[in-house]
Amino acid sequence: MTEAALAMAEPEVGLRSLRVLARLLDYPTAPLQSAAGEMIEILDGERRLSPTLRTALMDWCQRLHEADLMELQAEYVAIFDKGRATSLLLFEHVHGESRDRGQAMVDLMAEYNVAGFELDARELPDYLPLFLEYLSTCPEAEIGRWLGEIRHILALLTARLEERNADHALVPLALLALIGAEGDVDAHRPEVQAESPDDTPEALDAVWEEEAVRFSAESDQDCALQSAEGRRLAERKRQVPSQPVHIMPAPGTSSPLVDRGPTDR
């Protein structure tokens, strides 16, 4: 991610607010603080979000602008750089450190390449702020499809960040709100409250004692193994009817549905 002041040029397609949400999940910097006013202006115009959620996001931007930068950075490290529960790497919540995560990232890179989206070599393709940058260049129907695919991760991340009283919980919550799925978080709150902390010194030490990951394949089939996430999605599509996922329209407007059936056309 570049540290230049937000690159807020209007995307040809997509939602400018996604770029603001991406920046809010990035490591705090002086340019981020300086761009708070522009971020507030963009969020204020995002009518797909409720007034309550818009206000909460804008208030957070104002706090970022006024806070001590070193304190913001220390808070960020405490939330995201200790333990895996609040990781911003999407596939870590699905695959952990397994071989399947590597294949999932290869698949996502292929999506980026087809779209002509170039990555900064410093970031992994499943880093959520980077993923949101990509989505900001996509048509609304494509944004809705992708957010629908990761809604379970977003809901779990929201619940975990809320448990830490972190303003950052507003970002995945806003993403869920764009597809009308804020209620997904409710199902995760009880399990998150029962989780053991993974950011304590004891928990961090235990990570180093886990069995090393095997990179050798036992068969040609293993070498060509598709990602577990891909298999999960394929299995789900076989078992249950596809449901429409859409970006919530602003008042007085309409928005294209994803997966619309013949009767909708």
C-alpha cells in the first residue's frame, strides 16, 4: 500500500467509499491523518450506508485526525500484529497456513490479472485493504458477488474487533451493510466471547510450537489440488439454490442484482 494521501481519484466504476474503508484498515500514517477531511466528505455522500453507520465512520475519521500518531500506530499493532484472530489476510481465516491457502491466493491473483489490477509486491493478494482497492474498480454487481463470498469472514472479523472495542470493526460492518448482511454478526458474537485470547505471550509462544507445514505433495492430484475455499463454494452451489446478493441502493435509486434468475430479467 502506498503512503501517498489516499489516491482518492473517482474510480471509473465502483464505489469511492471502498477506498476510504481500505485506508481505514491500513497502518496509520501522517498522510492518512491529513486526508481525514476528504474521507469524511466521501463517507457523508455514501447513502447506501445508514446515517448511524456513516456518522460512526466519520467520527472515527475525525478522531484519527486529532489523535497522536504514535499512539494510533501502537494501537494498530496491538490489534492486528499479535495473534491471528483479527488478521486482515482473508484466507488465513479459512485455510490458516495450509497449502490450500497458497492455491487460493494464486486463484485470486488470476482474478486481479484478468482485470488488469497490478499489485504492490509488498502485500499479499488476500490483504483486505488491497482487496477493497480492487473491488473499488469493479462494477457493483461484481462487488456484491465478492462481498457475498467473504461475508462469513467479515462477520467474524467484525465480532472479534468489537470484542476488542476497536473502531476498525466499523469497516467490515460497513461492507456487510452494503449487501444487507449486518445481521450476520449476531451469530458470531457468542462464539467470539467464548474464544480464548490468541494475543497473549503464552498464546504467541504456542504458535511457534505447532507442527511445521509440509510442502511436499503425496500425489499428482495433491499438486493440482484446488483451494479448499473453491471446493467449499462449488459444493455449496450444488447443495443450495443461489441467492441474490446486491449492493444496497441509495434512497431513490436501484442497483443490479447478482445471480438474477430468468424471472428477474
